[in-house]
Amino acid sequence: MTKIYPNSPISSSPLASISTESEPASLTVWRKSLLFNCSGFTVFDSNGNLVFRVDNYSSTSRTEIVLMDAAGKPLFTIRRKKLSIADHWYIYDGEASTARPRFSVRKHVTLLPSKELAYVNHYGRSGGEEGVIYGIEGSFSHRSCVVYDDRRRHVAEIRRKEAVAGVSFDGDVFRLVVQPGFDAALAMAVVILLEQMFGSRVAALKD
């Protein structure tokens, strides 16, 4: 198997430098936890340094997921809204307890063909949603999605990972490209939610 990350998984986190880069940051997302008997994600930067990790001990349906940095510090806690018929999730800062969520994310539901996948709303201090600030469109199963802001500017993109030395990667390894100024942790939270909403067990994409 082609090696996905060249450096040790315990390399110090380069997360702070990502937010200050003047060029898009290209991250490699691996749909696999580095811990035994866990499912989740492992994310590396272009230099092979560990940036994010998600380690879920239960393989059953999850209603709470924690996105961590390389050292295991919680960055976001993602929780499904209780008694929600459609996919409706909240994103909290850090290891949330009863704190107010920072974002609300809803799956786009329609009976008509649509490229729209989901919407991200800011969750205001008054305890309610304050309008759509980001949208996601494309096809997550084909690893081809864009995240755009309220001015339709692309702030992040999910792409297939290019073949290396003639060896192609399946759908469990892909690119997350984050534009300068956009929170890379929020972009990864979007990836996690797309996984929950659209069921991404696509080990072999053939088209």
C-alpha cells in the first residue's frame, strides 16, 4: 500500500501555521483512526505532519464526535440534534458540555435533483440560528465537493487524491483543500458531517 504519511504520527501539530498561510492548504484525509479498534479520521498536511484526528471507539451509529488536534486536544464537538427527523447537527467549541453551540448544520433535503448537500448556520447568542453562512454542494461519494461562503466564494474543497507512482487511492483517502483565512478545523468538521449524512463507505470509486 502506498504510504499516506511520511512523518511520525506524533509530530507536533502545524495547525497554527495553516491559518496564517497565504496559499491554499492541501490536507490529506485518511478515513481511518490510528488507534486499534477505533474508527474515525486521520489528517496530515502537505509535509506529512499530523494535523487532525478523530478516534471513535464505537462502530455503531454515533450522535457525538470529537475533532482533535495532533496532541489530542478537542477542537470541536459535533452532536446530532435530539429528536431531529432530518440530519441536523450542532458544532461546539472544544470538549462541549452544556455550552451554546457555535454552528448549526442541516442536510439539504429535496425531492428534486440538486447539487446542494448541506448548510452551515451561525448559532447566535440569543440561542437561535442567524442565517446561512456557508453552503456545501457536489458529491461526497465521489469526493468532489465545495464549501462556499455567503458571497459564493469557494473557501474549501474536497477532491480525490492523485495517484502516486502509478498507485491510485480509493475513496478512503482524499484531499481537503482549505483557502487562506478559512478555519481548517471547521472544514474538517464539515467533512465529518458529510460522512455522517451521506454514508461514505466507498472503498472503490469506479467511474
